[in-house]
Amino acid sequence: FGIKQIQECLLNKYPWLLLDRVLEIEPGKNVTAIKNFTYNEHFFPTHFPEFPSVPGFIQIECCMQAFLLTFLSLDQFKRKETADLALNNVRVQRKIVPGDTLVIDAKLKSFSRGFAQGEVISFVDGEPAISFTVKAVILEELEKLRPQ
């Protein structure tokens, strides 16, 4: 599941399509994806130049894209616009530096009427990196629930 298939599911485009590859996917259930961080990333030269590291919001966005794939990979929801509703229990456990590969495991715990809940855990070299629970919604599905 390469970049072409990711683009068939997510609306993100360069420079905000951050995932490089999906290693495993069970649409409607879980995704394992990777993001390779090279020194060529636009933020490394200015995000602590002496000790470059990946900003937290970039780490979160990588993980969110993997989570969104858990349900946007379902045929009826591909390329739908989403909104984040909540990120809870965010734990940043490891600094990510140039040359690291972030392996992201995203699990969809529930999905009903366009509302998704799940959890994301990620690793670098087998060590925990960032994790959180998440709630998101497909905006088009949310509009169907509004009173007319």
C-alpha cells in the first residue's frame, strides 16, 4: 500500500501528506504505516539547528493520517473531509531525529454515523515514541445529522 493508494484515501497533498507507506491495513479496523524522517525535511534546519528533532505537531499529524486511514480506506468514505474532535492522553516518549523511521499502529475502536474513536501508538526502533486516543468525524456524515 504505497503513496498512490494513500492518496486515493486521504485529501492531504504535498507538503502535508506525511505518510510514506502502509505496511498493513484492515479497512475499518487498523493500519500500520511508516514515516521516514530525513534531514531534507523542511523543519530540521530550524527546529533546534544544533540538535534537530521532529516537532510534536508533525508527529501527531503523521499519527492522525494513519488513524484516518482506518476508516477513509473504506470505499464509501475515501477522500472525505474530516475534523479532529479530541486528542487525549497524548504521551511523547521519545525524541525523533533525522534518520528515524516512525512506525505507527492505529486502531479504530468504534465507528458509527461518521464518528470515529480509536487509539494510536508509534515506535522508533521498537521504542515507544508518541501515543494518544482520538475522536474524529467525517464532516459530510455530521451534516446528515443536523436538523433541517
